[in-house]
Amino acid sequence: MSWKRSERLVDMTHYLLNHPREIIPLSFFTERYQAAKSSISEDLAIVKEIFSRKGIGDLMTIPGAAGGVRFFVSVKEEDVKLFVKELLAMIGRPDRLLPGGYLYMADIVGNPKIMDKVGQLFAAKFGRADIDAVMTVATKGIPLAFATARYLSVPVVIVRRDSKITEGSTVSINYVSGSAKRIQTMVLSKKSLKEGSRVLIVDDFMKAGGTINGMISLLKEFQATYAGICVLAEVENVKERLVDQYLSVIKITKIDEKNKKIEVEEGNFFQFGE
Amino acid sequence: MSWKRSERLVDMTHYLLNHPREIIPLSFFTERYQAAKSSISEDLAIVKEIFSRKGIGDLMTIPGAAGGVRFFVSVKEEDVKLFVKELLAMIGRPDRLLPGGYLYMADIVGNPKIMDKVGQLFAAKFGRADIDAVMTVATKGIPLAFATARYLSVPVVIVRRDSKITEGSTVSINYVSGSAKRIQTMVLSKKSLKEGSRVLIVDDFMKAGGTINGMISLLKEFQATYAGICVLAEVENVKERLVDQYLSVIKITKIDEKNKKIEVEEGNFFQFGE
């Protein structure tokens, strides 16, 4: 059964969106649509143009016999500016303040649209890097880690605070939490990460960076390395930052419990190099 | 700037896939593409045909002045059969057996492609129902809950086993775990669920159903109700099942620790009514 161009474009768009970073040979499409290579190339040129125009992603063409296309998610700076502005308004709401100066974030972390957008930002920055897995720590980092991993086509590795029988044998480390200076434990199932993996670390929140530092120590136990660190929110004015290179979407500059004020601003996303 | 049909189709496909279940007025598209209503209707007919042919989803047209389109995710039975078959082969591998007859599932739960597919199945069955949120319990249900919620355009509500300071005031209940007959606690932040919500309960694993029963009790505290129960894997041969109506993708029929054999088969997905 042969397909019309209009039909191919709909299916091709869906297919590419669902297979980010994978190398798709042109022959896959010529067979799928019973169409000539030249027609498929023209289709892909249209998809590429629109993906670029709307800030959906980059379609990279790989020439040669083993060639094909790869879709990398991207973002448009103006869209990100708008999204971050909305996020700042949401997070700055005084009713978010909890006793002790903590912020209620469950509604943000529980919103798939927001998680998806943030995951897209992280994947846009790190999509071209050599990454085998996304790592996070249970519980609140999980949605963001999955949103990111979906755009990178890699698995998620979830570190826990406690060992569970359903994890099998585990590797555990002790680390010092940066802000409270308490000794804590982190556990990762032995099976869950291959030796030598390149990992993107993702979390919802970073104060001094103790938890992220703990994940870095854990990676060493697996002879693994990190390709980058991404957090949704960082807290400024931390005396001793344990982590130096990271990407943040928003920055919490002040929490004034007494006057019920939260001050937030853009994170380092726009200053962050590729 | 006016758009060609081929260009509109690429962007429209992306837009619809990212806005499941939302009512999108035709005027949104006529303005976005500077095109006549008749052209947009023709575009949508093409998208509808391909979405149906490839089992991507149903495009529902809402006639009248306030009309528009709604995209509901769907699945093709033959694709689901194939997917479940692959999943059964993965889960039936003897190296998954842990001491005590537990199964290692972290690789399945950590795979965004599998979680996405399962979420699509759940959303295909419950997409037309009146659902305000997806509920799950930390930790392993979270990826599946998000994958489902993304296809339903609703938030995720995460129940915890312990209360955290960052949750604010909480409601907690005690429940009896079905298999171990132990009393356990479940906690949900007061802010995280509106009174009267209709909730889809999602989890990775169900034995007797104690955890799910606990979530149902918790819903009552919020004057909320459940629209359905979806689990990735159910365990058969449970003496006393605490939950009667649920959807499962796979069924674990036997775990033979001594001979290192796991027997798995299709869940009730194909028998489950809409």
C-alpha cells in the first residue's frame, strides 16, 4: 500500500517524536511507505523545516550508505523565557511557604506538562552528549528524570535512601548532606547501572548539593561518570556549594518566612554552554 | 505568514500529540496557520485517518460554534499483543528472581519506552472517562503514573509511606497489607487533591491489593472517588483479593524459586471492557 505525502508527513512526525536520538535509516521510511528515497528526502526536509521553525527539534541528516536521520529535541529561547516566567509566578506564590521555610512543590512536580517541558530543556542542552542513563534520587526527582530520559531514549536509574528487598544486591554509600551536615545513606541496585556508563544527573531541588555529591560518589562505585547535572530549582546564598557545574531552571534567592515572601529568578539556563 | 498543507500537517500532528483530551477550537488552527476553516477541516481529516490507521489515537470532531477537535490516545490490538509478548519474555527471565521469590523489576520500571507504552494502554482504556487526576504510591508506581497522566492531561498525586516536611499538612490512614497482613501507613498532602476528584489509580504491582485498597480508603478522606484501577503486573493465586475490578497488563501465575522458574501470561487487558 502506498502512502501520499500528506499521510507520510503525519506518520513520520509521530514516529520521529517517539524515537529521539535514534539513527533511523532512510530505508526504514522507504519500506514503511513504499516510496522512493527522493520522496522521503523531500518529506524529511519539510519536517526538518517545521521542527526548526516551531522549536520542536533538529533533524540531523547522516549521509552515506549507512545514513539516515536523527531527531534531537530542541527549544526556542523565547518559548523558554515565557515558560520560565510562568513557572516563576507559580513558585513565587506565598501560599507555597511551609513552616520552617520549606516550599510546597508537589503540584509542580506532579504536573506532567511542566515536567515534560523541563525535561525537554535538559534534553535540548545534553542531547548531543554521550549519555547512557539518567540518574535521580527517590522520590521527587523521578518525574523529571523520566521526562528527560524519554527525550534522550535512555533508561532511568533511581537511587534510594533505603534498601528494598525487590532491588536485589545493592551498593550503598554514606554522604554528608550539605545543608544539615547530617550523615545519610544512598543505595543503588547493582544490576541497575552498567560499569563505565555516562550518566546525566537530574533532581528537582538543590541546596548545597549534598545529595548530588552523593550521587557522584555512588557513580564512582560503578566506575561510571557524569555527563552533566540538571536541577529544576537551586537555592542561592548557600555558604558552601559542593557542586560547581550544573544547570538550573530557576533560582530561589530568598525565603522570608516571617513576611511570607519568596523571591525567585531565572536559573543559569540561559548562561549555560552547550 | 501562511503555511502550506504539508507544513501544517507536521505542526498539527505535533500539537495534537502534545494536547491529548483537550478541546482545541478550529479557530485556534485557522489563526495559527492563517488558513480557511475548510482547509483546516481537510487537514484534520488526513490526521484523523493516519492516527486511526497507525493506532495512534482517535481524533474526535465536536460540531457547532463552540466546536473543535479532541485527540484521544488509542492502541491497536495487534500492536498490544506484540508488546505484551515482548514484555512477558523480558519478565519471565529466570535471572529476575531474587531471594524470597521477589522479582527484580527496576529495569522495566526504569525504561521510559515501556512505561510510555503501558501508560498509553491505560489512557486508551480510560481516556473517555471523567478523570481529574492519576494517583499512585511512591516509589515504583511513579513512572507509570506519569506516563498515563501525560496521555490524559491530568496531574499526578503521589501517596507516600511516610510524612515529609515538604508536603505541608497531610491526611494519613492505616491499612492492612493484603499479603503480609501487616498494618501500614499511607500519607497524602492535603493540598494535593481537590475534594470530589475522580481519580485513576495506577501501580506497578498488585498482590492481594492491600496497597490499592489503602489508596481507595485515602480517597474517601478527600471525598474523592476512583474511576478505575490499572496495574502493570498482577500476581495470580492470591487467596483473598481485596480489589475486584482492575485492569492488568501481565499476570504472574507462578514463581518457583527452587527451580528458578517464573510463569507469566497476558493480564486481563483484552477482556477488560471500555
